Amino acid sequence: MNHLGLSIRYEAPSDAGEFSGYAVIWGARNGHNEIVQRGAFARSLQAHQRAGTKPLMLWSHDQTDIIGVWTEIREDDTGLFVRGKLILEIDEGRKAYERLKAGAVNGLSIGFRVPPGGEKRGANGTRILSAIDIAEISIVGMPSASGARVTDIRSSGRVNESAAAFVKACREATRSLQPRK
């Protein structure tokens, strides 16, 4: 007789509402015919740090709809990495969280200004951005930059990468439980 031992552990939802992703991908052309170069945010992020401020977390660029706080914003090899926490105690934050968990939205978009000297024109009128003053980062349904996406969502101590990842894990678990011939 075969037996399968399972253990179930319940965790406090202390990190529910946390998520991360990329608000900008270096060198990728967006829907506004813009390309952001690596290092474009360095000056602005330093200015925010000196001032003790952070870009706002908004729902679809609506300045009256602050839904959370950014806990980490940094440039890395891929782009502008962000980590944030939704305010689940307010309706707007809970709604955004439920939309993210369900996969209904996963886009990120930035609100910014370009300081003097921070842009040049490339081929086909492409706007190449080398310096950006960032004011806000929004969760949106349709991001201008296709790669600007939420990649991880934390829920009750676990990261939900995607429904596809969950299905794949279930299939692998099923295969590992099947008797070998």
C-alpha cells in the first residue's frame, strides 16, 4: 500500500498586498515611440532619497487614487525594478490587489517629466530618454511599454507568479506521484 504524507501550514497574511515588477525595460520602444536608456532615473531617484520622498503609487495615473506605497525602486540590468505594498485597508487598494491576484491587470506605467537635455531624437522620430524625473508609477490595464509588468504578487506568505506557473507545478507534482514502471 502506498501512502502520501501531507502537511498543511497556515501563515499570517502579513505580506499580502506586496508585489514587484518592472516599470520600465531598458532599450524597449513603447507605444509613445520612446526608448528609455539605462541610468535615466539615477538623478531623480537620488533627489527623491535626499528629499525623503518617493514616487506615488497610483491607479491608472489618477492623482486622487493613491493605492499603496513603493518600498523599493531601483535600476538594475533589466530596467526600473519596483516593489510595492498596496494599502489593503482602503477600498481602492483592496480592489487593485484583487485585480492583480486574478490576473485582470498586471501593467505598470510611469508619470514623468524630462529635464532639459534629457532626450534626443533617434531614427524615425524615436524619443530617446536619458534623464527622467519620475513623479509616479501606476498600476494600469494597458501599459504603453509591453514589458512593464507586475511579475510577482505576494498573498498570505506566498508569491503568486502566475496561473500558468501554478498549473505547471501541479502537473509536475502529479507526475512525481505516479508509480514508475
